[in-house]
Amino acid sequence: MSYFFRKEPEKLIDENGKRIDGRDLYELRPIKMKVGVLKNANGSVYLEWGENKVLAAVYGPKEIHPKHLSLPTKTRLRCKYSMSPFSTPERKKPGPPDRRSIELSKVIREALEPAIFIEKYPKTAIDVFIEILQSAGGTRTAGITAASVALADAGIPMKDLVSACSVGKVDGKIVLDLNSLEDMYGEGDMPVAIMPRKKKITLLQLDGNFTREEFKSALKLAIDGCMKIYEIQREAILNRYKEQKIDLI
Amino acid sequence: MSEIVATIRKNYIRKILRSNKRMDGRNLTEYREIKIEPNFIKNAEGSAMVSLGNTQVLVGVKAEIGEPYPDSPDKGAFITNAELVPLASPSFEPGPPDENAIELARIIDRGIRHSEALDLKKLVIQEGKKVWIIFIDIHVLNHDGNLFDASNIGAVAALLCTKIPVAKMDGEEITVENKWVKLPVKNIPVTITLGKIDDKLILDPVIEEEEILDAKITICFEKNDLICAVQKIHGPLTTEDLEEAIEIGLDKSREIRKMIEEAVK
């Protein structure tokens, strides 16, 4: 669907409490995850989250270039979030990353790093690439969810997975997992990532208008959502070893 | 942004923190001395020099006439940019803004945008054709920790004292009169930054403390105590940490808002 035909919907939540895509307030979009889809990468994941299509690939631990970036006591985790030109309604110009992508790459790195035993591989690099093939709201949380499984797939020792999802405020109500229309026309958006076993929050951003109580209930809802994502991630990893061969298509 | 801090000093910071003390004698939820000097730069439409202890930030606001974004023809625009000038710290390198500078600019931008501090509809000269575009340039001059709060105070104070000329459009011609009006600022967003070291939350960390932080959280409050932007930086936090941070932040944000209002009077 091209952006030429998009207009602001009158209501994002109807009188029966259903959202514009038919979901309940606290319902996630359907999620599918395939592990080990790219043969060159040490770990890889293809994730479909609603209309989002995301690829994550992990290379490493490997030799670091340029050499001066190496850290004496730990591995250097590098993340790159990028959107394909055709991933958005309006074409996204390729080229050097824009300010949004640079910030997202930073917060994604900080969301993933606490889960990795980075001190296991001093002087090396682990590269995480997140490529958004189709975007529909919540790409950073989809990217983190996929990347954390890709890290596990690469066999990198980890303390925990990292599970992420967003919550937001739409028509005055707190809802789970914003789609693109809710993201665009809603009153607020709050992406969250956690390490599920100890419920440590590794990513938290917010924009919009929340009262203190709304913030609290939104955070709780987000953590509950992340726990559901966690189950899906676990299952995806287990499936990886059940099936003989997994292809992208 | 890495400054070299001796291990013995890091250990000492941790040690005294256990008895709720800090290197500079502050308690855990105390700001350093804040100074705001509005209208520091004559050639800017608005500006403010802010110091937060030894952290110094200069913010300049410039206004230009330009075209509105196609999806918001009835609104002016603003752009926030931050420069970590090399003279501010041995760890700042010359060159295009790195991820830290971009994150800084985007957090300040988010606070101003989502609190609707600037009434963009009042910046229209002629709908769909010409609008005012406001540039907020944050220049970090001396880095001694907590750039976020210093920059936010600077940006908001600079906006509050910005004056732009009256512009009119007659056919295709724009006339700018030598009559100056205040920018339509209708909200004062205030960011509050706390760091976490071991299990303690500390307000307004200095650079030595930032070096050993486990995590950092910036919360932006607008009037009516609404939360309009949040960013967690660095390591993990717990739900309890966040609740405590909001608790501390609410009170402090009211104080700082008052301070900004006083300074630009």
C-alpha cells in the first residue's frame, strides 16, 4: 500500500474495544520466526511480526578491523540497524545511515549487550546486522527480538535472551504492540526490551504523553508482552534443531 | 565518550556511595549548581549559556524562512542539532556528529516535540508555502557529565528568550518587518537524568561517575507532571529503579522549571 492512499482514520479503537486491525487491546500481532536462514552468517533469523519483515544476522566472534577498535578485556559488539529502500511507504534513500538509524543502532546494541558474556572473547568483534525488509510499526523491537535469537544461533554464550515489544497510548487507552497507524496517529509509544529471566530492562524509550500511572501500567503490560515473545523465541530456537534444513523461502 | 579514570578512584566512588556520599559532597539526589545566562549571543535570535557544575553548554536558536513539510503544510518546523565540540573534552573527536551527539540531539528534540513546547501552527507565514523553521543548535563547551540535562535547560531557556521578526506574505513577496515577537512557547519540558551505580540511583552524575555507571535514565517531564520522553542508556534497570527515578524526577523537574522561568524573566 502506497502512502498516497493513506489517511488518518477517524477512530483507532471502535466501540467494541477492537483495534483497527481487529485485535484486542492487549493482543500481539501474529509472529513467525525462522532460525538459521542465511548460510554465510554464524547465526541468523527471519522474523515476521504482523506486517513487519525483518532479517537479523550475526557474524563473529571474529577478528576486528580496524584493529584499534579492539578492547583488551571484552569483545566489541557492533550493531547496525538499517531499512531497505522499499521497506517504507515512501522510498527510503539508501546511503549512509540517517540520524534515526544511528540512534536505533546504539540503543539496540545497549539492549543486547547485557545478555552476552562479552568478556569471553577479548580483542574480537561480534557484528549484528538488522535489516528491515518491510516496516509496519515496532521495527526496533522486532529487530532486537530477532537479533537476540540470531546471537544464540551463532553459539555465543549468553546469560539470557532479550525479548522486546512496544506498548503505546491510543485513543486514551494503553495498548500492546502498536501497528503503523497506531504508531503514527496514537498519543504515545514506548518500546521496551527485557532479559526475561530476571526481568531486567535493557531498552526503554518513550515519546508521547503519559501520566505516572499510565507509565506504570504501560511498563507492566510491556513486560508481560515481552514474556510472550520470549516463549516464541524459545520455541524458534528449539525448532532449529528439530528440522533438518531451514530455508528462507 | 570515555574518559580515563583511575581504578583506585573508581573504587573510592563506589565505596563512599555505599554510605550515600559522593566525591563532591553532594547527596544522591542533588544537582550541581545551575547557572543560566540567557541571550548570550547577540547574532542568534535566542540563546542561553548554561553551566551545571563544570559542564558548560551553549545553545543558540536561529530562525529561517522556509517551506513546510509536505505532510504538515499548516505547521512551522524545528530542527535540533548537537555538536560535541572537540575543545570540550579530550574524548571528543572532530568530524561529523557521532552516535552520542545524535542521541543527545534526538532526546532533547523528543522532549520539545512531544510536550508541544513550540506552537508550530503559529509559525506559519502562509499555509502550504512559507513557514518559520527554527534551528536549535546545542554546543557542548565543557564536558563534565550529564550533558542531557544541561542541554535541555539550555535549549528551553534559549527558546523562551527567542524573538523572531514579523513576516508577511503578499502574493509571492515576503516582507520582514523590524518588529520582533516572542516565539510561541507554551510548555517547558524538563529532563531529569539519573545514573545507577551498584544499587544506588544518583542524580546529575559527573563524568567520573558516568564512567562507572551501570545504567543511566533520562526522563522528560512537561507541565502537569506528564512524562513526554524517556531514554534508558547503557546497561539494564529494574522496574523498581524506574519508579524511584520518576519519584525523584517529578519534584526536581518542578524546581528546574521554576529556575528556567526565573532566568528568562
